[in-house]
Amino acid sequence: MEEFRSPVVDTLVVTLVNRRDVQPDDFTWPTENGGVYMADGARRRFIQKFEAGMSQTVKHPDVQEPVTYRRAIHYQVKRYKRWLLHNEPYQPFLRTV
């Protein structure tokens, strides 16, 4: 999953901050146990944007046509499975731009 953190989650977070879709008042002050929480409205916006990002299409070397990030993760799981069961070399997903 780490290979998808940057193109999916990091890109989303930076975009939300840069576009000011998320503001400091969308978060709580630290609780007594140190937790900081996102407000319900901001969390809904985050999830909507996350779902939209997961539906974006990208190229994956295992298929000819563009696939969504969800499908790309599926193909990576299949690659990982082949490595575990058959010792085939694992190739990480690299987003091409």
C-alpha cells in the first residue's frame, strides 16, 4: 500500500490544503490524550475527494487500457501474491506522468 500513499493520499492532502478546502478550524484542539480530530463536514469532504481520486485513471503495465487506482491496487495485490506463492520478482507501481 505504501506505493500508493504518495500518488493518492499525499496528493489529495496537499491539494485540499492548497485549495483551502480544509481549514484549521476543521480540526479540534488536541484532546487530553493528544488526539486531533477532523470535524464531520471536513471528513465528509475529504472522503468525497478521496473517492474521486480513487476513481482517476492511470496506466498500469499489466494491462493496455487505463485503469482506476482501485484497479491498479488490485493488480499490485496480484503481483504481490505471485511473489509470495511463486517467487516471481515483485515490481512496484510507479505512476507515470
